[in-house]
Amino acid sequence: MDGQSGLERAWDWVALEPIHAIIAAGLALLLVALLALLADRQRRRRRNLDRVGCMPWTMIYVLSFFVASILLATALRAMA
């Protein structure tokens, strides 16, 4: 063993290249966008129209997709 804890070893890949952290954040935000899109679809297809809910799924989708697009475009440009 090299004396590192499990958490330190788990985050070593981020220390290798900062671009990896940008890619990971972009992919995480794409996942959030996908989940928000599915939640918005479920909200639109609800049976009881009076149960609206309070989460702005459309805004969460748009913002997370926008930021993910910027992060991944930046990463692609930095890799070229």
C-alpha cells in the first residue's frame, strides 16, 4: 500500500488532468438533464390534473443541458 486512503485513491483520476473533471461534470449534468426530462414527461402525463407539483423540471432540464453542453464543448476544444 502507498499510504493513501480509499477516498484519496478514488479521486486520483481528477488530479491527473483537469480536463477529466470537466468531462465528468458535463456528463453528470447530462444525466441530471435526462432525469429532469423524464420527470417532466411523467408530470405532463399525470392522471390527476390537480396534482401539479412544485419542481420546475423544464427549467432544470434546460439549465443543466445548457451548462453540460458548454462544459463538454470546452473539453472537446481543449483536447483538440
